[in-house]
Amino acid sequence: MSTIERSVCLVLAAVCLFAGEAVAGRLFGNATLSYERISQDGDDGVTDDVTRETAILNYEDVLFYKNHIRLTANLQRREESFSDYHEFIPIYYLDLKSYGYAVNVRYSPYKRRGITVGGVDVIDVYYRDWRVTTQLNYTGYPTFNMVYSRLSNFDREAVRRFDGYNRNWVLESSHRVDPVSLRANYSNLKQVNNLAGGSETLTESYSGTFGFNEAVSGLGFLSVTYNYYDTRRETGAAFSQNSNTHSLNSIAIIDAIEKLSANVSYSGMFTSAEQQAQTSENTNQNISALLEFTPTGYLSFQTSKGYQESERQQDRSVTEYLNVGVTVTRYFRNGVDTRLTYNRTFFQRSPRVAPVTDTAGVIIGTVDAGKYNLDTYQASLNFSPRPYIKTYLDLGLTRDSDPLDEQRRYQLTRSVDMRFDFSRKLEGRFRLTTQYLGEKLRLDRSFSDNYNLGLTFIPRGNINLNATYIYTDFKTAARSSLSSVSGYFSYSFRRAFTFYISVNDQIQKREVATGDDEFTETETRPRSVNGQLLMYLSRKVTLSLGYLRSRTQNAAGEKIINESVQGVLSIQI
């Protein structure tokens, strides 16, 4: 910390302390001291002590009449792990606000280690970070926001390696008079490098938004939003880039007819960019309409039509689809709840080509596959075979009539979720999820299986025990699996302390190809233990003690053990 920074901190602290004696003023804040001992045990066992300190002092008062003022100092010091380097980062705030306006000033002077170009030298780089924000918001008038920020960096070497700044102006205004809303934004960003041969870049952007939202009782709802964005970049005195974007989003919902609802939506984005005497235009448009008929509370029919068109660098793609579907939801008195959904979607996409292979699997050409259908079936069944057992069955099946990859013609997902309420204090859970991809539908096969078993025991409100076992098996060409066992225990005693500990043990297996149709299996076993004790020493003082130990393995097969013991003392002022 430099002499100037120490002086500023002392003066601010003194002002806050003396001001705290005033009747109207209020001094508050908190201070935190963190100590951590970190060790790594690998080929080279190393141990390090790290400390971090934070002090936040706030002084607030009333200036003149109904003008609230606050002074804040956020003082942070932190050390880097396994290094003698540390940083001191003070942040000073001045807030002034009242009805209709607010002003915030933020200033942070600090230094960090910087690496010169080419990574030859490591030197101290000094930063000065300013930010000023102003807001005007009076009822019945447009709101106005202004943000000014400047971040400069420099070094104090005989020949400077760092010398530059980033400055940004942002002006924004918005106003709403139902059902219309308006917003305008202007940004001016300058990046300056003051070194020999350095450059100056100026980026200006303008944006505006028009919105219309209106609901008509008994008829429907209409929403329209238009956005415009324009940006221009100059490097030195030369123009380098310019782009503008128009976007329009609209939706109309009609529900005037009983049991029948419809909506129509449109979204479009049009972008034009110019860079290095080259102009490019991109377009993306989507139009869709949906009609839904619900004759009863458990039966509904849907049909939708959509059209999507995109063009990028003169590459144009078009997708058109028609979807028809039906949904049946039925609840039976004996506790069985069902939901069945069927959808058929007719696609026409251009371009879309599928490869043609010979008997040996070699690609010999392509064929147009722009027309295809997707059939989607979804079913769910919820029931309770016993009062203390809840069961959820879900099934999802998708069939592609003309897939680009024959092995993706059928996609099937099945899951079983069971909850066991053994008592008010003990709960169990089991979930099985399987996924299948293939050319033919096979109910007896899957390419991935996931098992999840858990048990939760809460004997009292302040004690919680949880155990979970997860196993996942991937049946690809090179098989892999992951099994994980974890446990959690927490205990709290009134406002005196809270304690928890969690453990996790994994087994990761993976087959690695060693030759033609030959594989060897590798196995790693990551483990971790994490615990924390939080003690409330008084109404304003808390102490936290934490412990973390983990074992991992790097690419070379070396086992690395990381261990950390941390203590944090927090005091409210």
C-alpha cells in the first residue's frame, strides 16, 4: 500500500468515526479476516499460508433536506496461493440520492503484476478505475441515465510498457405511456494506447426500441416490439467497421371463441455490416401460427404452421413445417393420473442432403432429404400402489422418417421415479433413466443407463442426514461408467453454531482404444471431504472454520491431494 493510499484510508476512517458521534449520522459496516492453509501433495509437496482481509465502512447522513448521502470504503487485501504476491484493492463510494434523482461515484486505485509483451518481464501495473452514474426518474417524465467510466493503466518503469485507458460514455432514456413504450441508448467507447506506435479506437453505437402491448378484454392480446441498433468503429482516423441491425417481434393472441384459442407470431432480424470495403447482409425470419381446440378439460387438439428463412453470406436455408397433435390428460379416482401426447410434424427443409454409402460403408454420393416427418409420442403415468409410495413413469419416443444418420431414426427415453415415505422423518428415492438411439426400435437395449438412489433422514428440525448413490453406464464403442457415493450431515444448535460435513467418492472407468477392436480399461477414483463449522460468537461476531480435502488424478496418472484449512472471522461494526 502506498503512502497516499494509507493516508486516504486513515482519513476516511477518522471521518467515519468522528461522524458517528453526530446525532443524525450513522456508521456501520463489517470487517472480515480470513486465514487459509493450503497444501498440495504430488511429486513436489508444497504448503502455503494465505490471508485475506476485507473492511467495509459506511457512513450515511442527510444532506440539506431529504438528500441522503453515503460514504463507503471497501478495503480488500488478498494473497495469491503458493506465491509471495498480494494485492490491496480499495474501493471508495459516494452516493447521493433523493426523490427523483440518484448519483453514484466509484473510485478504485490499485496495482497488479503485469507481464510484458512476449512474457519477458513481470512488473507492477497501476490502475485507476472511475465510474460515475446519474439517474433522473420523476413521475410522468422520461427517465434518464448517464454512466461515465474510465479505467487507466500505467507502470513506473524508465521505459513504459503499459500506458493506456478505456473510457466509456453511456446515455439512456426511456418513457412509457400505455400501451406504448420508448427507449433510446447512446454509447461512446474509446480505447487509447499511449505507447510508441499505439493506436486509438473509437466505437459509437446507437440503439432504440419501440414497444406496443395492448390487451382487449374478451378478445385477445397484441404485442409489437421494434429494435434498431447501429454501431460504427474507427481506428485512428480511418473507418474500420460499420453495422446496423433491425429486428421486429410481434404476437397476436385471440381467445374470443370459447374452447378455441389461436395465436400468430412473427420475428425478423436484418443485419448489414461493412468492413474493409466488404459488405455482408444477414437475414433471419420466423412466422408461425397455432390453433388449439379444447372440447373437454382432459382432451385438446393442436395444429401449427411455421416458416423459417435465414440467409447468411448469400447462403439461404428455408424450413417449413406443419404440426398436428393431440393431448389426453385423465385422472382416475383410484389415484392414477395419466397424460398422453402425440405429435406429427411434416418438415420441408432446404438444403438438407443425406449421404449415400456402398456395401462397404464408403460415401459415394448424396441425395436430397429435404422432406421428412417426425412422430413424437409422450406418455406419463403417476400412481401410488401404497399410501407411502409415489411412482412416476415417463416415456418419450421420436421417429424420424428420413434421418441423416440411420442410427438416429429412433430415439427412446424411459424413466421411473419412485418416492418412499417410510415415516415423517425418513424418505427414500429411486430413479432409473435409460436412453436409446438406433436404426430399429429395440425395447431391450439402451446406450446409457442412469441409476439414482437416495435416503434422507431428519430426526429433528436441526439434524439432517442424506446419502446418495449414482451410477451411469455409457454403452458406446468405447464404454465408460461413473459411480458416485456421497453423504451429507448437518447439525445446528439454536443461534450458537451450525455444522455440516459432506463426503464424495467416485469411480470413473473408461475404455481406451489400443488397436483395431482392442481396448484397455482405465480407472480413476476422485475423493473429497468438505466440512464447515459456523459459530455465532455474539450478535455481531461470527467465526467460520472450514476443511476441504480432495484427491484427483492428472493426465499423466499422478495422484494429487489438495488440502485446505480455512478460518474466517467477521465483525459487524
